[in-house]
Amino acid sequence: MRRIYLSPPYLSGLEAQFLQEALESGWIAPLGPQVEAFEREFAEVVGAKHALAVSSGTAAIHLALILAGVGPGDEVVVSTLTFAASAFPVLYLGARPIFIDSERTSWNMDPALLAEFMAERAKRGRLPKAVVLVHLYGQSADIDSIQALCQEYGVTLIEDAAEALGSTYKGQSPGTFGFAGIFSFNGNKIITTSGGGMLVSHDERLIAHARKLATQAREPVPWYEHQEVGYNYRMSNLLAAVGRAQLRSLEERVWARRAIFERYVQGLSHLPGLSFQPEAPWGRHTRWLSVMLVDEEAFGLGPEAIRKALEAKGIETRPVWKPLHLQPVFQGAERVGGEVAENLFRRGLCLPSGSSLTREEQDRVIEAILSLAVS
């Protein structure tokens, strides 16, 4: 049977039209009118004043940390339940990540643990340089509480909204509250450019400086002159054309994924030992990925056994992110808590959630899990 993927790219039909326009314009190499339009349109959609299209979400985090003044020996607080790319740029700069556990309402950074950490560090006169707050699986963190702490202690807030385009926090897009926000357009994201990212901010000078750094830090003179270390981080005109087309169907994609999640809940939540990621009361969860929690004792199988059984039926699933404080590459890093994230990792399984997932395909997933419950 045809394989069902976790979150494959979904083409709306507009991509070929926008790509053709880009090709006919003659702008093939990086930069061009499609990039400028994508930045402008994306900023408008998320409610940011300025945006910079770059080669990846990781590049956007790297630039944000540079502009926040992070350097060798500094410390940066990062959510522990996330993909490693949220913290790798901290290492690029010679800084040290400190990982904060999740809370159970949204599975994102626990403001109470961050408050305890900040108070203790303030007493020692050793506050972190920045906080990288991740908005996980399409759900916003409790931004107000964390932003208030950052403002109280003078710590820069950077929002990693790579997985949260289309979600809301009290009616506003996550990624637009702090010093800077980042988004990802990787192939599995809710909109994709095949690869790419966006850095957003309300600060025009910040984005202007980031744009310079992302363009090899070339100075505005006729010859090639560089006074800062630069990076080759700009998005190509062709990829921006794809992004513009995809952005036009963002709401359609959000509602498709939310409907998929509801069908999983309806079809599976009656089974003993199965539950799903809650939706926090402060905003809309996009359900970028539908995440199921498994109580092995009650269900009879653990998430890894379920994953293998579904794989044998041509259905791709994925464990919840392994907490960064458990990753070998971050061995020895300081952490605050960790038990909640570890529990979610042990029990969590991400189900197929693509915007183009058909009812028949979803029925296959549901029936496959039902068969495991009665076998």
C-alpha cells in the first residue's frame, strides 16, 4: 500500500505559477523581487514590522543570537523539549546552553522554573545573555510570563517559532513578542520553501544589520569590503516564490491539520492508555503535528512498539523530541528540571499530520492503531 508520511510537503497549485514568474523575470540567483515580496507578505501575515528571508530557521537563530550580543562564555537558556537546532547556534558562538523543563499545559518552557532560575542567578550576579523560547508542535508557550521575567532581569528574549506558524497567543502570532522571532520552511513544516527560514522583528535596525550579516557582511561600497564576519544565509529568489505561493493557503493548512487532530481524538481517545497533547487556553494550536501519549501499562504496548508496528504497515510516525539535556552532544550542560520533558519523550508519538492527508489515509492510521489495541 502507498506509504503514509508524517508531514510531507503539500503543494497548493500556485507554486508553478509563482516559479514561472520568477524564471521569466530572470532572477534566478539569491535575492530578487520574490524575496522582497515574500518578506513583506510574511511580515504582514504574522504581524511583524520587518522580516528577513534566510536559508534556514537555524540561520535565523544564529543571526538573532549574534545581534543579541551572545559570545564565548555567555550562557543562553533554551527549552529542553525541542529539536537540537534550537540550541546548536548557541554552541556556534562559543556560548553554553542551559536547559529548562516543560510545563504540562502546553509542553513548552515552564515559567515557574525559569523564575526560580532567574532569581537564583540574579543573587549570584550571573544572569544569562538570552532566552530561546520554543513554541512546540504548533502551540505557543506562555509568552507573557516568560517575557515579563526577561524584562525584569534585562535578558533578551528570542522566540523559536519554527513549528508554530499560524498559531496564536492571545490573538497575536508567536515570534512577534520578543527581541526577534524565527520561523522555518523546512520540507515538513506547515508551509515550505523546501528549505529556508525567516527572521522577524519590530526593530528595523536589527533586521537591517541581520540582512547585512546574512549577505557576507559586505559593506556598501563598490569594491568588496568586510568589517564584520558575514554568512551566506540569504534565501534564493526561486525558493521565495514557492514560499509566497504556500503562504496564501496558510489558513487552509491550519484548519486541515486541526481537523486531522480531531479525527484522531474521536477515533482513538476512547482506548485505554491513549491521550493527546492538550491545547493551552491562551491561543490556537495549529496541530502542526498530532501528538499522542501512550500509557504502556494501560494500552499494552509502548510508543516504540506502536511505531514499529505502524512502520510495518507503511505508516511513518516519530517519537516526541528527545530532550536536549539527554543528548550526548550537550552532555554536561546545566538543566533545570527535566522530568516532564523526559516523561513526554518516553510516552509520546507523533502521528501523520500532513495538510494533504486524506480521510482514507487517516482511517488507515486509526484502524492500524485500533488493531494493536485488540490484538
